[in-house]
Amino acid sequence: MKGKSRPDLPLYVMLGPTFLWLLIFVMIPLFNVIEISFLTKNPSGGIDFRFSVESYASLFKRDFMLIMYRSFALSLQTAVLCLLIGYPFAYVIANMPRDYRKYFLLFIMLPFWINSVIRIYGWTTLLRMEGVINTLLLTLGIISKPLEMLYTDGATLLGMVYELLPFAVLPLYASIEKLDVSLLEAARDLGATKARTFLRVIFPLTMPGVFAASLQTFIPSLGLFYISEMMGGGSTMYIGNLIKNQFLSARNWPLGAALSLFLILITLILLKLYTKVGKLEDMA
Amino acid sequence: MKQPTISLKNVVKYFEDTQVVKNLNLDIREGEFFTLLGPSGCGKTTTLRLIAGFEILTEGKIFLEGIDVSAKKPNERSVNTVFQNYALFPHMNVEENIAFGLVEKKVKKAEIKQKVAEMLKLVQLEGMEKRMPSQMSGGQKQRVAIARALANDPKVLLLDEPLGALDLKLRKQMQLELKHLQKNLGVTFVFVTHDQEEALAMSDRIGVMNNGVLEQIGTPQEIYNQPVTKFVADFIGETNLLDASVEKVSAGEIYVKMEFGHACLKATGFFQNEMVYICVRPENLKITAGDTPNFHIYGKVKEHVFIGSVSKTVVELANGQEIKLTTPQMENLYPVGAIVNIYWKDDHGVILRTREEQVYTMIENTMRAPGGSDEG
């Protein structure tokens, strides 16, 4: 900033475009959703402009609670699996010679260049009854009857983990790579084995990465609806499908809006929690 | 003779194709303050890391109290390290940091608490148990790092330029404290530094390293007064180096000829016509207006610099070489431009061989011979 000084533009010029963007693409739609959630559904689809809290009341119905519970369970499983797979993955990459790291990080980023629906569709061709894996196993004589892999809850979980793994690996990599090697040497020097060093030094110091990875997998997985539809066959209902259905097939916009707001609320709470943990880490 | 605490035998270390430590042989005695001194990149830190077990030997063996530890992991060696950047665990408070090694050893909680308190007292940080490293100054972190290492009752404490990050005043204070700590505890210290003043002030013995080779091992006095190589003479303190050749050898005395003059030194083992370096410390040089029996090195007084306790005089020889000498007082100075003769007490000058391979033979000989210059 020093040396070449820029002319000071008025605040409204500097913040204006950002504010406008947020207003048009975030605030107005959000208020629209809030508004809809308090209206009444029209039996023939669409909404009636009559105030009602009926959609919020129905959030507490047993069926919905069950779906929410199931969604959270799936998201939790996804987040945990992403951590379990992502941590060793990130650890190995972070400990590679510098020249190799960028290639492996590139491999992780590469799938982002292809639309995720197409990638998930790719999985279905692998897992189908007459898909690549079954054909291969049958030809090799390892199995005599095709395995039922696609359209199971397991397939949904697989798709979720596949889709969200990069979001776990990247923050984990960032925090592992930052580790001061001399701290690990100090732990070894003080008598800790490799495993103990991991437990007492590496893992605690990479907690910010673990938190970031958990959130970045847990939150998006709550909203992903097409994976459970494409890979799980849509037979098991999750909160994402539920919301989608309220808008597209069930035509209950207020309920869909209320469900969406509920999801946003959960996300905000989690983010708040994360920044709190982040602050604690900074203090240490 | 007592078994050395640490013994390095023909230690060689390569990093890829670069030989960083070249055939190092070194015995460190129990309870001594041993310093590895050398310029950056001389292999001193690598040697320390080899002892700690952070680096794996390419060749040779390392013995700890007579036991071969070459293949042992860092956590299996009863040595502890004080790191250059302290390497305190940022997520643990002072107490947890110091207790780290004790927890690994499964020492009882009450005992740990007692030991931590004892260590904090030792490094004068009582009452700081709950502080986080981020809330401490560099000097305090340094003390915690020392306490953390010593809490494990190591046989040897390895210190990798531990005072490098401190400011000068604190550094001087910590030098003395460390020295006293070492003497009181009787733990063997291996200290790495590039600061020759620090090495001279703290050590029982110093090993001077250059290019992966131990050039000389000896007490600070030996290293300073009787350097065995040109590098050591040049690296430790200020010195005047003169190219010369041996003119005449007689019983215990050697007459040397320089480009502009000649001198006489006390030395044995040199041959006629051999090319040598003469090395004399500035404080051992004297000047006079006339001839002296054995010295004939004339030059012109170029300048005087008063630096407090002493004054520095620069004498320029006919070939342009500047000879530096210090005199205790400003009085009796020859005026600038005066022609003077330089001389010294005959045992104040050190004569060194020029050819490197001969120097190395000499070092090896002194190291092998019992009662050689590596004996304090």
C-alpha cells in the first residue's frame, strides 16, 4: 500500500458492487424464501398470500423428524468417512517431496472440471447390475450372480464420500503441511514413538483442519439430493430430496421454504461453532 | 581412561551427492561442555542431528556410553535436544511441555508434578506452569525448552544454536547461566554454535569444524593459542597470517623468511625450505623503532584506532599487507608514517604447514597419540 498510493474512493463506490450483488442474489431470494415459508400452500399448487405457521409446525411431525435424523446420520457418516480417508491421504501428500505434491493436488482438483451429475452418472455405469464391476467379476468367475450395488443406501454413501472427499483433503492438507517439523522431532526426542507423536502433537495441531474438513463435508452433504436419487434410487428420503420434492412434485412451497430455512439455520450454527473453535486455536 | 559418553567413529553423512560430514572421529567425555564450532554449512548441526538420531548415518558408528546407537531411533536414545527455534508445543502450556517426556515414560502424576516444579525452579520460571508458549518472551521460551529437555535426566544434552535468536545482552546472560547449569548438574553438554566468542566463553573443549571436517579439538586456550590449521587460526579471534618459508632449523628454533623480513619461532618438526604460515595474535605483536636480534619485519605505521581498553595499530608492510596489533594504552605510540620493526616473544608465534594433506596427517596423529592436543 505504501509507495504507490491509490486515490481513496468513497466507501459506497468500493462496497457498492458487492452490496448490489449480495442484495440481488442473496438477500432478495432469502427474504423471498422467508416470506413463502409463512404463507399457505394452494391446493392446486403455488401459494396463497395468507399468513400461516403450519409449515413450521409440520417440521416437528414424526415423518419429517425421521427424515432429518436420517439425513444427519448420512451426513455424519459421510463426514467421518471423508476424514478417515482424507487424513491419511492429505498426510501422505504433505510429506511428499515438494515437486510431487502439486501433481497429487491437481489430481484431487481434476474432477471439479467435470459436472458432478455426470461424474455420479459415471458411478452408476460402474455399479449397475450389468455394470463394469459386475461384468468383470462375473467374467473372472469370482461371483456367480451379479451383486446388487447400485440403488442401495451404501451406494448413496459411496457417492457422497466420493463427491465430498476433495473438500476434506484440501483443508487437511493445508493444516498438515503447516506443521513445524521440529515439533515432531522434539516429540521423538522426548521419547514419543511415531504413533504417540501423532496422537499428542500432529493430530491436536491439525485440529483446525479436521474441523474445517468436517464442516466442509457435513454441511454440503445435507443438501445434496441428486446423489441419493441417482445412486440410491430415490427410495430413501433425505432432507435434500424432501425440499426438492416440495417445490417440484408435492407443490408445497411453504413447507419447502421452511425446510430450507431450517437447513440454513443448522449451517449457521455449525459455522458459528467453527469460528469459535478457530478463535480458541488462535489463542493457543 | 574413562569411557567416553559419546563416541563418533568414522562418521560420514551424505545428503544426496554432497558429503556433509567427512570421516569424523570424536570422543566426548562425561560431564564436559563440548562445543562444535564452525561457520554455517560446516556440518556441525548435522553432526548434532546424527547424535540425536534425526539423521541416519551414511557410514560409521555412534556410541553412547559404549553402546552402539547408530541404528536406534531418536526416542530410543537417552539424549535430549534443545532446538534452535525452541520447538515448544504450541497447544500445551509450560507444565505440559516440560512433562511431555515424563508422560511418555509413564512416570506417576505426582512425581511429574514434582519434577516440573523442580525444573521450573532450575530455570527460574517458578509459577509459570499454566502459561502458553505464545505468551512468553524468547528468553522464557528458551528456558522452558531447556527445562523440557533436562526433565528427562538425559545422559547428554544437545543444544543447537540455542541462543541464536536472543538479543546480545540476554545472550551473554544465558551463556553464563547455561554454563553454571551444566557445571551444577554435571550433565554432558554438546553445544553447536557459529559464534567463536560464545564457544570460547562456555566450553571445556571445542571442536572446530570446517567443510565437514573436524580441524582441531582442544580447550579454548589451546584452540586460541595453538591453532593447528590456517582455518582455525583465522576463524577464532583476530589474527595476522604471514606467508613464509623455513630458512634454518636449529634445536627447538626455526628461522623463517618472509617476502619482507625474517623472524624466529619456537617450533619443531619443520624442514628447511618448507612453505609455512606464521600466525600471531594482534595482542602478542609489538613494535619498536630499531632492530631486534631475531626479527626484521619493517613496515610503516598506517593508523591508530582507539577502541576503549586498548588501541589498535595498523602497520603496512612493503607489499601492502596490513598487520594489526593491539597495545594496552595510547601512550608511547609511534606516529603515523613512522617506520617500525614488528616482533613478538618467540613462543607467541604459531607456525603452520601450508599443504592441507599434511595438516590432516598432523591432526590424525595428535588425535591418535595419547596425551595429544585433544587431551584437556
